[in-house]
Amino acid sequence: MDNQVEEIKQRLNLVEVIQEYVKLTPAGTNYKANCPFHQEKTPSFMVSEDKQIWHCFGCGEGGDVFGFVMKMEGMTFPETLRLLAEKAGVQLRRRNPENENRNTRLLEINQAAAGFYHQTLLERPEAQPARDYLKERGVLAETLEEFEIGFALKAWDELGNFLRSQGYSDDETFSAGLTIKKDKGNGHYDRFRGRIMFPLADAHGRVVGFGGRILPSLDDGQSGKYVNSPQTAIYNKSTILFALNLAKQEIKNHKIAVVVEGYMDALSSHQAGIKHVVASGGTALTNEQIRLLKRYASAVALSFDMDPAGFEAAKRGLEVAWQQEMETRVIQLPFGKDPDECIRRDPAAWQRAVEQAKPFMDYFFAKTLADHPPATVQGKKDTAKILLPLIARLPDPIEKSHYLQQLANAINVPEQALQDKLRQTRPGQTVRTQAVANVATTMVKNRPEQLTDLVLGLLLLAPDQLEGISQRLEPEQLRGENRDELYKQMIIYYTKNQHFGSEEFVQSLVQHSPTLTQLAERLRLYAQSQTGELSEPVSELARKTFAEALPFLKRHQLLDTISRLERQLHQAEADRKTEAIDTLTKEITHLTESISQSE
């Protein structure tokens, strides 16, 4: 339960929760108000956004978000837990002391691993190439210490043997994502080998995972440049920002968070004295990451590679920030392929680039006009087609009007013509992209249910596939009665036992749920009937099926969600609820683009 309480606290901002009850005003780095729990004329009720606590110096009351809501609403802790879990979007689970103790052990294991990797880098003779490489990249000794950078030797069981000597079992190191089970026979081998190791910490500084960069001299071309920890009970990549634990106070001081792609980008920036910088690990920002940043700043500036992939990642991340009403900016490098290269050549140039970050819409306007010169009718249409949907999603009406006027001037057309066009993307007039329409019209009846049954059946026939699929397929993407619950039980069984055997799993269901037992047997027989006459190995057939089925099921879930939101939008329009209309329109547009981008 403690982990769920912590998850709720991370997702909610105490200031935003308290503002639902009390009007807060800024007071330095904190907020103040008249205390809601006793009568007073001079504000003595203080809220710290950084520490996520509140205290009244008049009556002496204080606490965290749970304490505030319990006292304000007169609720018990379980009632408050359910209320705040719903607000935070956290699904409550029954308290399981065994899981809580396990998570504490996983944190200990990761910290022990971080120390081992760090000492390896500093002291082992075999790590000399890694030390030479980092020195060549300009990384100072104090920076290595601050970030606890390490090195994993190109060996199969260095870390595993060390952790075993510290009293941790092979199953625990596997659960922490640090080792991998051997395909044949018993035993495990180290996940990270021949890599510079970057510990990934949560906002409180607890190591929850690792990012490993292959040392160039050891790169055999068979593995990726970067390998990250897999999803574990304590590591969720969508909630982690590299260096946030070190940068959060500087972010608060500057009132803006600078987000870069790579770990080295963030590390180099901190070393150069620009410390309000975090790294996303090369992926678009998530809602959870934006919520974290909002605790410390009202603005976010992104410096992503501006190749097509990097630009799209930046655009998606900034749209997430928009939805949560954060000011968004783009950092343009004067030279170099990334901030790290820019900093190594001229740290002052990076400092200026950060200070001169452009509002995202200004940057996107300039880029679109450069890519689609409005000298012709087609150029004007292309420019408007790209920019109008973005203008429509701007949350502030003044900002929306400003950019509409700017677009009219840029392509030399009457503003009224653009306003008419804009209405087509405003509430009540949302049109799905052609890609979404194609998906909807070509969908075969009952196809989601058929693919769901085939996926689950194949997982029972090829249980070695479950670990990989569990990171790509969410239970809510499955269709059909009890299918999501059966899949959850598969994952729970695998997590608890560190392996997944089809027969043992089905036997474990007998006492737990006869209904799921019968369903599992039916689905296994169904998969056998679909693959029995084919000559390929079942695992290979499963991989091919999953490659087709998983994207389809994800698209279908998004389409279902869009349909539900469109029904809500229709009702909101009928009721003339302006705020709900705007919110629903943003959600529909975002989901529609997600489908389009996956095509």
C-alpha cells in the first residue's frame, strides 16, 4: 500500500489539490492562504510545492496531501485513498506486505549494483578503456561521482556473482532487471555487458533502473547503442527523467525545465553549470513526466535532434505539455548534432541557446513556412493544413487569436477565411484523419475478439514469449469476457515465479478461478486448431502473429476510446458545456493523431 500511496503523491500536485478548496497566493518559493481549519485574518497557512507538504503556523496543523483531504473532507484514510487514487488515475490493489518487502529489496539491489558498477569504473584495470573514453568525452572526475557513473565489464556474471555474495538471490536480481535467464539450462547472466552505466533515479534519488551505453571499442554491431532496464515493479520508464533528482531545485529556481534526449547531453550540461536540465532518454515526454516537471516549473524547453524522428518526438512531448497548460519552448543549437557536442565545443553557446529558446509555435511556424513556401495556392493550403490543427488545440484564446492573425499575414489570406477553416477543427466539428477512417472502414467484424483469443492462446502454447509481450500489450487492449483478467493472471504468475509454464499456470488457476481455468483451456485448444497444420515452430508463428495483432489491438482500443469521447462531446455540445467541449476535443485530436502516427 505504501507504494500506491507514493504513486498517488507523485501523480498529484499538492498545490493543485489544495487550490480546489482554498485560494493560494505565491509567497516566495511557497504559497500562503488563510487557514481553512481555524479562523484568522492574517494568512499563516503555508504550502511547499517543492516538498509537497502544508503547515499552519497558527493552529499547528500540517501534513501531506492525504492529511489535508482527510481533515478537509472529514474522511477516513481508506476513503481518502480511494478518492485521491481516482483523481490520480491509480488503480488500487489490495495490500500485499510480501510485494512491499520485495520492492524494498529491489531498491537495495539497484543501489548495490550502482555502487558496484561505479567502483568497477574507478578501480578495475579492465575498465581503463571506459575511463579513457569518458575522459576523451570531457567528463570530469567530480561529474562521475555526482552522477555515480559506472561500467559493466564485458563478462557474463560479474554483477550476478557480486550480488549473490551480498545475499541477494538470482530471482531477486532477475526481478530487478539486472540479469536475464539462460535460454537453456538453469542460471542467469548479466543484462548489461561492456557498457557505460547511467543509474536512473526517481525524484527522491532512489536508483530504480539503469541505462547502459555500449563502449564503442566493444561494439560488435549485434546490440543497440543504448540498453535500458526492463519494466519492473519499481521502474516505469514513463515516470522517470534522468537527473531530475539533481536538477529539481535548479528547475524551480529558473522556473523552467530544460529537457534533452540523451544522458550525456544532461550530464554535460550539468558539468557546464547549466543544471536545470533533465533527459528523457530519447523518447517523447509522457503525461507522468510532465506532471513531475509541473511541480517545479511552469515552462518546459526541449532540445531534441531535429531530424524527422526527433522533431516528431519533440512535437508530441510539447503537445502533452500543452494539455497540462505548461509554456513550451524549443532550443535551437547554433552548431553540433546534440547539446553534448555543442557544449564540448563552446559551453557558452549552449547557455545562450537555452536562454534564447523560442516559443514552440514560433519555431513551428518558421519551420512550416520554410518547408512549404506560401508563394502558391498549394503552398498556402499545405501551410494552413499543418498549422490550423495546432492553433485549434492552443488552450489560451488570446494565444489562439495571435497565431491565427500571424498565419493570415504569413500566407496573405483574409483572417476570416482561416476562422471558417478553423471551425472545422473546433468542438463539434472534429474530423478523423484519413488514416483513422481507413482503419475504421476496413475493420473486420469480431476481428479484435478473434485476435485476442489467438494472442492469449499462443502465449499458452509458446510461454517463452510472455516476458516480451507483457511490455508491449496492455490488458485493456484485449477484447472479450474475462480475457483481460486471464492475461493479468499470466503476468502475475510470471512475476511471482520468474518463469511461465503453461501447464503449471493452468493448474494454479484451478483453485483460484474455475472460469479462467476453462477459458485458458479453450484458448489453448483454439490456438492449436489455428496452427496445428503449419510446419513452422510455434514460437516463430507466435512472433509473426504478435507483430500483426498487437498494433491492431492497440489501434482498436484507441478507436473505441475516440468513439466514447465523441459521444461525450455530442452530449457536452447539447448541454453547451464549453470547458468540457474544449477538453474532449483536445483528447480526441490527440488520440486521432496517435493512430495516424502509428500507420
